[in-house]
Amino acid sequence: MPEPPKETVEQRNKRHFLRVRMARLLTGGVIAVVHTIEQAMIAERFGARGVVVIGRTATQAVGPTNGMIARAPDPQAVKSILENILLPTVARVSVGHTMEGIVMQSSYADGIDESETLASASSRHIAYHRMNIPAISGVENLDEALKAITDGAAALRTKCPTAMPMMVLGHSREDTPDIRLVTSVIETIGNSIKDMAAKTAEERVAHAKDKGYGVGLLNQTIQLGRLPVPFFADGGIIFPLDAAMAMDLGYDGVIASVQLFQAANPEKRMRSLVLATMHYDKPEFLAKITEDHGTVGAIA
């Protein structure tokens, strides 16, 4: 495939700015991970801000025809969901698989989620700058976050560590509620921003150069006191109070696990998650919307 025409730094920065603007449409609520049209329609009906379309889950990936690897969704599945809902629709792709990203853009996806929950194609990020749609990247610390932004990521989320069992490549803890992951990542990033703020200008320049991003981006982050692009909580979120806590910690939204749809009443939980993100600072309201909530598969 021929290389795209060269663009100036100004042109690249302008396209990145526009991608970040697009990603901000997803902030302030719930982004639901979905596998089917029906799940996407539930997400839309009960107030989600967008959906992330996945292919086979790690468990479904086991089989002789797919090599037991969790991969990106079929482009036709993305198109089918786009035809049935009006929400921004993001397609999940493998880390480093630029061609998957380009194909999802050609399938009219509104964005891509470069996810470690799928089998990786490379140790490097997708070539985000080759695309016009925003990309979401998983991060664990400040250096990863600023490097991803430098590479062209328009939004970030907490990274879901891969599980130890290797019988299914691409599987992770994403399907298991893990609020500790959500809290630890944003606390780590916040502490790192404070540490960088205490350093001299020369120390910041040296650190940024060593980690592969510009000191201007680091200084902007220090001035803001937070990451300069949307940052979403990910990590198997299915409980309303976990969603509320994520928003209270400073996340711009939450990504709800596909496991939500395994509940006896996914509509109720989806609506409760949405309300929890909107009213996370109202304890009495949170108490009301979390009444009669059991575990997954046991919702009243």
C-alpha cells in the first residue's frame, strides 16, 4: 500500500486537534462494549454516549477456524450496528495492527480502540496519523499516556492487563470488575504530574526526550493538572458505584464491560450506570439507583 502524501507539522497538528474534538463527544457518560446489534440498541436506548464494537470475546475465540485468537470485529458487523443506531461507534482493533484500523475507518467506524485485549500485531502503536478518525489507546502511567498522544492518540483509557493463562491469546481481566485498576492508574498519573511539576525546566526537557515525547506536551499537562485529552476508566466496569467512583476520581467517562449484557436485566444496569456517571456527586440519588442490584446474572 503506498505511503500517504507528506503533510506539514501544522497540518498533522490540525488533524490531531480535530480527532480530539471528535473523541470529546464520548465524554461525560458511559461507552458500552457490545458484540451484537441488540446490545448496541440497548446501550443507545438507555443513554450511553457511544459503543465499542468487539469481535469474538476471548472465550468465543476458542476454535479451529480462528486459531484461538481474539481479533477485531468483522467489518460487516460494524456496518450493521452503524445502520441500527445513531451513537458514535468505535471498533476495537489489535495493538499495532494499522491495517485493521484503516479497514475499520473504511467501514465507517467513528473511531478505533487499540486494545491489548486482542492479540497484538506489534509492540508499537498503530500509525494513528494515517487515519482521520480518533483512536483510543490504553495506558498505565504518565509516560505511556504522553507517548500515545505524541503518536496521535485522541483519547486514552486505563489499560487492561492480559491474563496469565495462554490458552486464549488476547484474553484479559477486562471481563472481571477491577475498580482497583481504575483507581491506581489515575492516582499514578496524578502523582507523576505532581513530581514533574517539581522538577526544573532542564530536568523536564531531559525526561521528555528520554521517553519520546515533547517537553511542550509535558508542560501543558502540568499546567492543566491532568491529561490534555479525554481519559476513560476501563476495567470490567458493570457496577453503578464503580462508575460513580471513576467519575469522582476525575475520569471523563467510563467504558462498560460487555459482561453487563450477561445480567438478567441489562437494561436496568445500563440505565443505572448512565445515571451514576451523570450524578456521581449526589449520594442520596446514587443510593436510590443502586437498590436491588445483585451480581452479574442476578439483577432484579
